Amino acid sequence: MEYTIVERGSFKVAGVKQQFSTVNNGNLKGIPEMWRTALADGTDDLLFRLNKGQIAGVLGVCVGKSDGIMEYWIATETNTEKLDGLETMEIPGSKWGVFKVHGPMPDAIQDAWKKIFSEWFPSNPYEHAGTPELEVYPKEDAYRQDSYSEIWIPLKAK
């Protein structure tokens, strides 16, 4: 897996959110549908226009919940005050593992998530820091065979 370790202070994201069940992989079905809706209704374009941060692109923000429920945001890093009714969240500063993902969505990103937790974490001196995770999507067709994206995992030493 190609990755780098970076450190970042806290930053603000703005976007839309939904909750998904992780039971029976409900999130793996629901999140791609949320993205299809965001592409069709213009949310994706709005978020690219609001993108005013160090991370260039639209984000999938994974917020851990309990009892088999997770919160997922389609958002962007921004410092814009006028947010057209979008919700905001502060992402805490962290050390991040930034993993490069190559291939069409949603399969490439879902495969990368599995490898990070089954292969990378067991063989590295880090554990998850317990704060939100990020998927980063540049402004390109994410369904192309050669598309590029990233997964950002907050890390702490074991």
C-alpha cells in the first residue's frame, strides 16, 4: 500500500450527512447511493465551489458511532462563512496515515479500507486515534478505471 504520514491541525468541514447501519454491510450499499444523489442534485458541485482548504476535493467523512450505526458526511474543507444551509463539523488535529487509492469507485475505496484494517494496521506501530476518517475525492470522474482518491486515517502510537 502506498501511504504517507502527515500532521495537520484542526480544520472545518461543511456538507451533508446521513446515518447508516454497519450491520450486514448496509453502509457499503447506502453510501454509494448517497454519492449518486449528491452528484445528481448538485451538492457535489456546490462543495467543490466551497473547497477552501489544504485538502483539495470533496470528502467522505466517516464518524464512528455505536450499536452498528455510523455517520457519513459528504463534505469539503472550507473557511467560508456562507454555507447555503450545510452543516459544519470541526475535524480535530491529528497525525494521519494518507493512503493512495487507484481505481473506480466504489470497489477501489472499499477494497482499500479492508486492506488498511486487515494488513496495514497489524504490521505498523500505530492504532486508530478514534476521530473521524476521511476519503478524499479530487474533481474527476471517480468511476474511471484510473481514478485517484485517498483515505486519511487518524493515528496514534500503540
